[in-house]
Amino acid sequence: MQVVSSISALRSLIGQWKNDGNSVGFVPTMGNLHDGHLSLVKQAKDNTQKVIVSIFVNPMQFGENEDLDAYPRTLDQDKAKLTDVGADAVFLPSVEDMYPGGLKQQTFVEVPDISHVLCGASRPGHFRGVATVVTKLFNMVQPDAAFFGEKDFQQLQVIRTMVQDLSMPIAIHGVPTAREDSGLAMSSRNGYLSKEERLVAPELFAAMSGLGESLKKGEYLFTELAQNTARRLNEAGFVTDYVKIVNTKTLQPAVVGDKSVVILVAAYLGTTRLIDNLPVVL
């Protein structure tokens, strides 16, 4: 696996690949890789001929009360995992490469409406940071296809909307959420959980699954069902940010007649904010 740190070296490598007739798959990450990330790499390998992964902890998507410095950085382990799974290259840009004029002087990309609800309402500016860094990475890598986990459902919809609106010639692939045996969605943030909290955390998926079963049975009082699920989570020890049942495409509140909805949940367990989702066909 090749390791590239500069934009010039990256463009030279990608140019060589493309001159040789290879399609390029791209997996952007913030590192601290787990099996969920590696499933994205495997999916990329199945769909493209060369696969590059970026590792960059993006300061633009962290809010004022979110500890950027505390985000786990495990570069040596990450490179070993990427080598084992068959990634062709890893791109390790610096903050100075990504934001040479500093964050306050940086041109930004913002996707309207969809960026300002749900996690966007709880974390103002977060999706502006995501859209901006992903746009910059797309411009640097010039991939044919990019791969994102469906666990971050709103993020995936933001990126799909951005790619469509800005006419980017990139196929966006959503990859199903990787879960632990308990049902807990794999996430770098799980590492923040205490031993006791790890025992409680699977209740998030269990409560969401119970709500999904109610919807499949034809129950349609969406607000009441969501409130009951939030109450269940709070009683289990979570502090619920939101439980929402929304239209899969628009992320607007579900209405009777919608055929495809998704349950979106965000909740704190101790100081750790966990998110998850469950698509449901009605």
C-alpha cells in the first residue's frame, strides 16, 4: 500500500492509475478505523480497480463544545488494517494542506435545508464542515466512485444532494451499517463508552427495532410512536437528543402514505453521542 501525504504526490499517483485505464474508488475517513470502515474499502474493491482511503480529522466539522483534540488517532493501526484489507493507497493530508488560509478564511460548501435538521440542528455548522471537506477531497482525488456508511444516514443524504447539485461525476455508494453482535452500530465513538455504558448501548438498536416492528404492523401515529421510543431510551439511561420517523429521501417528517421511511435516533450515553438509523418499507 502506498502512503501519500502531499496533494502533488496524490495527483501524480491518481494520474498514473487513470492513464493505465483504472477506475478509482475513494473512502474518506477520519481514521480510528473499525470493521465498518473496512467494509467500505471491501465494497470499493468490488466496484473499482484502485482504492484510496483518506485519513483526516476535519476541524471544520467539530463544534465549539466538541473536543477535536480528544478524537482518537491510531494511524499505525489504521495503516496496518488498510494494508490487510487490500487498499492500494492512503492519503494523509495535513490541516495546512486542507485549509491553507485557515478555517475563518476558507470558502465553504453548504447544502441547504437537509443540513439544518436533525443532527444539523443539534450540531450547527457540522454539515457545512462535512460538505466542504468532502468537496475538497473529491477535487483532490477525482474518484469515479466514493463509498460512505449508511450509519451516518443524514451525512450520506447531504453528500448525495451535494454531488447532484454541483454536477460532480462521482457515483456515491451507501454501504449497510456494520454492527456488533449485540446490534450496536460500529462507531469510533464507541471507544468513549465505559464498561457499564457498553452494556446499555445495545438498547439503542433494540428500541429502534421495536419501533420498526410497530410501523410494519401498520401503526401510523408517528409522533406518539417516536415519543414512546425516546421514553424507553431515557428510562434505559440515555439522554435522547431526538427520535424521528422521516421520509427516506427528503428527511421530512413521515406522513401517512409514505412507502419508505427511516427511523433516525441520536442519544447521549454518558458524554458520548450515539447515532443510528433503521430504514423501514411500509
